[in-house]
Amino acid sequence: MKERGSWRIALVSAAILCLELAFIRLVPAEVRVISYFTNLLLIAAFFGLGLGCILQGARSVALCFPLGLSLVLGFVLLGRGLVFHDAAAEVHYWIQYKNLGRLAPDLPLFPAAAAILCCAALPFVALGQTLARLMARQARLPAYGWDLLGSLLGTILFSLSASVWLPPWLWPPLCALAWIAAAKPGFRIGSAALLAGLAFTVLAHSDHPAVWSPYYLVQHRQEPGGLRVWVNASFHQYALDFDATSDKASNPVEALVRKWEIPYRIAKRMQPGHFAPRVLVLGAGTGNDVEVALRNGASEVVAVEIDPAILELGRTLAPGKPYADPRVRAVVDDARHFLRSEEGRYDLVVFGTLDSQTLLQHQANLRLESYVYTTEALLDARRILARDGLLVVYYSVFKPWLWDRLLATVRSAFGVSTRLYRTEDQRLFNTIILAADPENAAFAALPEGIPLAEEVGATTDDWPFVYLSRPTIAPLYGQLFLLVLGLLAAALLLLRRVSPGRGWCPDLLFLGVGFTLLEAAAIVRLALVFGNTWTVNAVVVGAVLATMSVANLGVQLGSKVSPGIVWSALILAVLLNYFFPLNWLLALPASGRVLVCVPLLGAPVFCAAWAFSQRFVLRESPGYALGLNLIGAMAGGTLEYVSMLIGLRAVWLLVLAVYLAAWLGALIEDRRSASAAR
């Protein structure tokens, strides 16, 4: 007899998504080390959920929920006062922590990452067990449909909260209430869970005014010389008071302004006559670059900034109020997306420092600015430069090879008409790269600048990892691979213990691996096509869940599609994505890109979801099947780091190999089941 209560499945699934996204936003914002591992908290959630589902029929693990929340909060509070790094002699990480000095205690990165992975997994163990037990009371596919519906609801709710800048520490108590309502764990554990969730409100306290933008925890402090801004506990920007009164010769602001104005002095020589340039500023932030352009006679400044909270600080608190000038038009957009879609011409295209001041040794995953510093992005910038226009890149470089990387990338778009200059003054930026039409005599007469010291390849849209000196998987991520392999082995051993004789279902396991890789590949591609913004990511995740729901409904309604056809369609869809030329896609207008991307990326998601539902319905225990799939998803999240070695396009070949393994696993399982039935 199947029980009613499908709403409880949806409620738990929504809580899972919201808590997962809350951890992903909250923990890296408070503890900088976690931002080195972009997938770490996602991996923790998959591992915890998979473990909980496997333990469907075991003793209750409800205590894991309050315990896990408490440990995560403790880690955050402790991590605020520590500096994490691998080699203190190489990088002085203390400069990136707003309240810490040189004497702050330090710890290696990997133990901290392993600790938060285990702590963050615990509440999801309880949530996974609750979900599996609730799904066991329903028919397989309808239960899975409610699970997907709840996940979609959670994605929408969290995205709405991010759009109005609500802090993520609101979600742990709300998720605790949802879990209590669905799991009914009893008064003592329920009270402990609620108290553990409410304890996260202690994070509302901040030493400085703070706001949670859709991207960062943004904090600021007004000082005599300007406005200091931190994002995710790291120094980000300093909005200068350009009119600070002091002796001109000794005024530190005046020295900075002279450094900032170097490109404008050169542009005046390149553009004879009345100098009133039209300027594009990418990564405008609180407005320093905008102010410099205005002070140098700009007739119009288009200021592009991805983060609305940082832009608002510039509008309201920046000393010079550059955004109040009628010559300035502010645009909230991803810099690369704006470059690709802009049709106007500019006398100067200025790349601000964007996020370059957060350069750390192993932070090599796709970041907000990754697609800005690529050959293709610079070709877009060259396209919108006026005939005598000047490209300007300001940057903060603390690794010698990074000068070569930046120069090689700009030269790949502009040729030899590129100059790199280092400044003795290290404040805010220490590098200026200039590029222009080689036929401009004034530019050609400039000093050659610093030549390439070593061969470091340019970054491209296929390999946009600015902060890796070469294609490789950093040793730190190798350690993470080993940790995840250990967790995978432990989960499979536990599975054999609690469900002897059932096997390890390679089809479901590899479907989980493939799906995480597939979703990541889709997000990366759509970030390039439509902009690397939080709205694009939210829409992609929501669309994936909706597509999975439609596929599950199709199987549920009894559609008689041969599994062989589904698997073949999946393989063909993945191959199509690998071979489809991205330059064709990027050349289309926005409406055309949507029309192409929906079937192109939707087809493999739909086929993979259909294949999973066909396999899932055959399993006796939903917890057993879902647990294996989620454990596979954990492994898939880790494999995404391979893109740093092979590039983003080649990830589709990895997806192909995984789905071929899943298909083979399905054939083996079907043969085994047929033999057992004889």
C-alpha cells in the first residue's frame, strides 16, 4: 500500500537544493580557502545524499542534520581567523584577509578542504535518508517526479532570494524547518536541528557594512582617502578620492593618477586634434577607471560592471561620484557578453583590474573573468576599436609568468603592435598592456616595452584558465581526486554491507558521473554564449531540472521507446556537441543562439534523463538506486577539474566515454537479471 504525502518529497528536495546552494554561497565567502575548490561543497552534498539514500533501511541518521550544521558553522567561525596556504614562502596570503595580519595562524589548504567536505556532507546524509524513505512509500517514477519538482522549486526560490540580495545564512533555519516537517525526527532532534539552523544568524554580524550581492559578500569601509571594498573576505577595490587635498608632490593619489593616465597621454598622440574620446570600461567597479576617463576629457563613458552591489557602492559612496556624470552610462552585464554584442566604436577600450587581485596559486577553475582574458575576447575588443583606437589592460601581476601569459594573449589578437609596461608603484595595479593598429605611427614609435621572457601560451575560449601557467591538474586537485576515490570506495563497501547481493549497478553509477559532467559542460558553454552571470546559471539549472521532469513523465506515461534508441540518441547528441563549431554559434544573433542552444544542449540532457528513468524504474529500492547515482555524481563533480588539462571542448569526449560505460553497464545488468530469472 503506497502512502500519500508526495508534498513531503518535494519539500525535502527543495530543502536539499536550498541548503546546498546556501553552503556554496556562504562558506567560500567567509573562508577564502574554499573558493580554491569550486565544486567542493557540491561534491560534499552529492556524497552526503548518496550515503543517506544507501542507508534508507538502516538505523536513523537524523542526528547528522543538527551535527552537520553545527560543524559547518564552527568551521566558518574558525576559518575567519586563519590563513590557509600551501607554501607561505611563495605567496603572502595574509594581504587578502581584511582583518588579519602577518602573525595570523596558518594551515595547509588540503586538510581544511577535507574537513569542510566531511562536515558539509553530514546534514545531507540525514536529508538523503529522509528522501529515500519517503520515495519508498510511492511508486518509483511519480516519486522521482516529485523529487525533481521539489528541486526545481528550490532552485527558483534560491534564485529569487539572490536576486533581492538576501543573505544565504537565512536558509539553514528555513531548511531545518522543512526537514523537520517532512522527516518528523522527534522533539529533541528537531529542536537541535532548528537551533543549529538559527545559529547561522550569528553570521549577520559584520565588522563593516555588508551586503550579499548575487555573486559576493560585499563589505566596505569609508576612509579618509576613499572607499575600501572587500568581496568574500578579500580586498577587491579602493575607490579613490581624486580631489584629496595635499601637497601635489607628495600626494599618493596624484602618483596613482599619473600612472593611470599613461594610456590617455599616449592616446592623445595617436588621435590628433580635439581629444574627446569615447571610452568603454570593462569591470568598472566603484568607478576609478570611469573617473580617470572623465578627467581626461571623455565625451562618453560606457561602464560595464557585472555586480550590481559594487556598482551601487560606486554610485552612492565613491568620493567623486563618477556615475552621476551625465556622460556616463552604466551597464550591468558580463564583460565578455557585452563585448560580443556591442556594435558601437570606441576610442579607448579599457580592461579594468576586474578580479585579478585575487590571484592565488591553485585557483584555476572558471571564474567570473575567465572568458574576458582570452584571444577571442580580445578579438571582440579589437573589432569595436576605432581606427586610431587604443586597447588598455590594467592588471595586478604577482607571478612572473603571468606577464608572459597576458602579453601572449593580447598579441594573439593584435600581433606585434602590443606593449607591456610594469610600474614601480604596486598599488591597485602594476601592469599596463597597450595594443593598437600597427599602422598608427604614434603607437609604433612607442618604446618596445618588456619582451616575452618565456613561452607561455595564450588563453582561449577552450582553455580560459588565466591563472595556470600550463595545462595541468594542480597537485592540490590530485589530492582531492584521491580523497573522492576513497569516499567512493567507502560508499561502495557500505553498499555491499547494507545491501549484499544487489551489485553496484554500473549503469546508474556512470549515469550519475556523466550527468554532473554534462551539466557542467552545458553551464560552461552557455556562460560563454549568453554571459557568465548568475541569472544564466540559474536558468540553466532550472531548464535542466525541467527537462529531466519532462523525460521522467514520458517514461511514466508508458512511452514505448527502446532503450537502445535512447542510448544511441544520447551518444549522438554528445558527439554533436563536441563537433558543433562554437564560432558559428557565437556569430548568430541572440534569438538565433537561443534557438540553436535549446535543442543542442537540451537533447543530451533529455536523453540521459530518459535513460535514467528507464533504469530507475527497474530497481526494487529507490534509495539504493538513487544513492548509487548520487555517489556517481560526486565523482563526476571531481572529474570536471580534468578540463584544466584537456580543455573545455574535450570534456565532451569524457562525457561520451562515461555514457558509453553506462550503456555497457546497462547491458551487463540486463543480462545478469535475465540469467537470474531463468
